[in-house]
Amino acid sequence: MVDYIIKPVATEKTMLHVEKENKLTFIVHKKSTKADIKKEVEERFSVKVESVNMLITKSGKKAVVKLSTEYSADDIAGRIGIF
């Protein structure tokens, strides 16, 4: 299995997404697709993903992952060391 997620993004904006919108942001591999990211997040963190949005920036490709309402992005962020 290829690891598509490279690292989480921890900025003020992404922290607001975690707290208010139940979203996590990751830097991902440039060849990854939304389906790849959804599958990896669900398997790695044992959560249900509602949607994935992708952004291409100068620094690479980002994925904004919205978790289902029964899961908390705060808990996942704490587990992966963002907080």
C-alpha cells in the first residue's frame, strides 16, 4: 500500500477548521486522488469520511478531509500530535 498522506497541516486556519467544521488538512502525494485519500484516512484513523477537497499549491497538494458527524476532528488531531 502506498502512503498518500505525507503530513498534517497545522496553521491557524486549519485549527479553526478542526474546531468549527470537523475537518482535517493534510499535505498529500501529488499523484493521489480523492478516493485514495478517503480510503487511507478511514483505514489509518478508523473514522468515516464525509468528503474530500483537494488544493494544488506551490508547496504541494493539500487535502481537506471532512469527517462524519459521529467522529471528532479534535480527537484525531490530538492523536496525530497537531495539538
